[in-house]
Amino acid sequence: MRKAYLNWSSGKDAAYALYLIQQQKEFSVEKLVTTINSENERVSMHGLRKDLLLKQAQSLGIPLQLISLPGDVPMSDYNDIMERETKALKANGFTHSIFGDIFLEDLKEYREQQLQKVGSQPVFPLWKKNTSELMQEFLSAGFKAITVSVNAKLLDQSFCGRLIDEKFLADLPKGVDPAGENGEFHSFVFDGPIFKVPVNFQKGEIVERSYAPASEKKDNCFKKEPEAWDTRFYYCDLK
């Protein structure tokens, strides 16, 4: 099997991508790689505490590599940091990089271009899957996840800190992707067939945070026009 690392967000897409890859037995996933905000020690975008991230990796039984990023890192700096890290992974025998992307073409193209620079190959096990069917498969496989961040422009506060189940999917407003692939919501997976034991946690407060638009963002790892970025989110603090 070919040696690979998985870009681990702590959420459902990464978890299901790992599940499928492990079933296919084409790649040996020997490392999880996660970017964290160095200012608050939380997973980028998801806002998950590093302690819970470490518990996830321990239950998965796969070594975790953290890449620390400043909270407001310019895109050029982000690219430099990630190129350095991916070069090091390639030098250590990791030939493939696995992502949980589903249908964002520009993001996929960005990842392919960046990895090409260091001679690594991207792998997209969820690519172009129907997201409604994908979420049904995710739940049927026995995964359990909770929303930790929701886009306040598209979802109200009641969707934050909520278990992702059939009722959650049925309650999503029209136009919201069932897998949150457009950034509508982010999740924390705490149980499922890839975990040795469930990851214990407690729900904390839900807070609303706003961000000023910027000409460059790292959140989805590629550029968009400033007005295209949503700036208000609800976060559920898990402990």
C-alpha cells in the first residue's frame, strides 16, 4: 500500500474519507495533519480545542501532526508554511495526501497545484458524491457528530451544538447543502467505526463571532473576492 497522510479537520468529511480509504486498502494512512490557530490553540475554522483533537487522534490510533498558523496569516505566508510542511512529509515517504472535499472545484484545483510543487499526489475519496446520499451513508455507518460552527447568514443559532442526525438534516433550510460543503456548518466527529472508543466531551456556551472582510483569507485555502466571504458565525465550545 502507498504511504499517505490525511488532512484531518476533526469533522465529518475527513472522518468519512478516512473510513472509505481504510476499506479500500489502497493507501496506508500513517499520519493525520491538522492546522491549528496558534493564538487560541484551536482547529482552524472549526474552533475545536486542541485537547479534543488529541483525544480524537488517540482513539483513531493514528499519529497526529499539528501545523500552527497565526490567526490572521496572509495567503502568501500560508502557502509558504504549507509548502515547507508538505515537502517534509514527502521527504519522509508520504507520497499521497488525502482530502475530504466533495465538489468545490477551485479548492480541488488549488490543492492539486500546491502538491504538484512538491511532487505529492492528492486523493479525493468523496469527490462528486451526492451529498444527501453521502450523509445517509455517514449516519448508516454509525458515525456520530455534532455541529461546532455554523454560518449565521444561513443558519440560526439553534443549529449550533446540535447532533447531526436525520432530524437535523430534515430541518436544514432549502439551499443549505446537507454536508455543509459550502461552509454552512462544521462538525466534530466523536464516535464511529474508525474510533476505538467514543471521544468524551461536554457542551459549553454558544458564542457569536464576527470577522471583518479581507482581500485574502486562508480559511478554505484559496482566494475569493472580499464580498464573497461570510463574516458572522456561531460557535459551540466543546470541552
